[in-house]
Amino acid sequence: MNKSNNIMDQPIPKIHVSILKPTHLLIKIVSSLKYLAIKVVDKVNIKINDFLNWFLSYIPEPRKNEINERITRFKDQFN
């Protein structure tokens, strides 16, 4: 293969295309959409937390082992 045929050896072409710049209107639209998305995410998180708190309220607390508590109190007093 000849070096001149390799695409990596070819000169970089000059492309005359204007660079797109955001307008003030586009910036305002994007920022308002970002604000709305943040509000929606916050509301969804609140609803999820409410549901999880409701769900966890039905799970009974673990039973305390009375003997283990007495042993730990005895150890604390002994030390």
C-alpha cells in the first residue's frame, strides 16, 4: 500500500462552515426545561419517599432479645 493512499497521510481538508452559537431564546428555553425537570424529579422523589415510609411503617420492629440485653448490662456494670 502506498503512503499517499493512506487516509491518515492525507492533508486535513478546510471546511468552511459557520459555527452555530446558541441564541438567548435557546438558552432561556433550555434553562426553563432544566428547571421544570428538576421540579418534576423533586416531586417524584417526595412521592417515592412517602410510599417507602408508608411501606416501612407496616414492617414490625425486630424483637429485642431480653437475655442479651441483661448480659450486656451486666458486662457494663462489671467493667
